[in-house]
Amino acid sequence: MNVILIGPPGAGKGTQAQKLVASRGMVQLSTGDMLRAAKTSGTELGNRVAEVMDKGELVTDEIVIGLIEEQLEQGSAGGFIFDGFPRTLAQADALGDLLARHGTGLHAVIELVVDDAALVDRIVKRAEDAQAAGQPVRRDDTPEVFEDRLRAYYKQTAPLLGYYYAKEQLSQVDGMASVDAVERQIAAILDA
């Protein structure tokens, strides 16, 4: 089973992905984690990633697709959760083509529907909790930076909602519900 979790930053995609990993044996393909791992891998593709990242440039779609393809070739009995990819319509097309070449496809695209104002409050609270615990506060856990990230999401990624809706692959869950309630909603979609 291959699943995309989609929603703005702070919606809980990473939390729910980890729950799917634990409960269903799926593999989470986080593009950020994959890029960091590739950079230190010493492989040909990893060396290309390191070169681009060391220059402070954005990694191309071609490289990201290559990293995802490497993971698909390794396989996963439980399937894959795409986290942070696709972010654009071009990437969605490329992912569809890649999955088709591997004889599979997407089984679900799940949008975590959230309230933007509540997300900002959630991020501020996360920063306050980290600070109170003596932990470093994430650079992007400020209202200003977070609002920039929200705008980028709506500009670049939100068009995917219509794309997958037209393909009859999009389902929605209440991302403002408790973590456990969101987990149950996602399970119901995947088990349907």
C-alpha cells in the first residue's frame, strides 16, 4: 500500500506517518531524511546530493525521484508513506510515472484538514514547550517563519488536492482531532 499524507506544515503528517510505520510495517519516505542520508552515503547519487546541498542550492526533482526509486527498489512489504513529496504538480506526475514503472500505484492520498490559526498556535506552543524543557527551539517555530511556510504550502502544494481529487484518490480527515482520533480516521480509509 502506498500512501501520501498531505497537509500544511504542523498538521501532524510526521506523527501519523510514524504511527503507520509502527502499526502497518510501512516505510516512511521523508525527502528531508532521504537527502541527509544520501549526502553521507558515498554513492554516486549521494555525491550529487552532497554537491548541490553544499552549495546551498535546491535539489532537483530528478535527484529526489532517483532517491525515491532507490527506496522502491529495496521494497517494503507494508508499502510506502510519502512524506514531503510530492510538493508540486510536476512532482505528482513524476511520482505516478515512477510507481507505474515499478508495477504499483497510489492507494490513498489523505489530506489532514486543519485550521491555519490553530496551527500557528500549535507551533508557538511547541516552541514554548521546547524552551521550557531546555531544548533548542526549531528555527521554523516562530509565527513569522511558519506563516511564510503556510503561504508556500498554499502556493505550491495545495493544488495537489484538486489533482488527486480529480483522480478520485483524495480522502480527508479532521487533522484538528486528537492524535488517536486522526489515527483511527486514517485506518478507516486504508481498511476500506
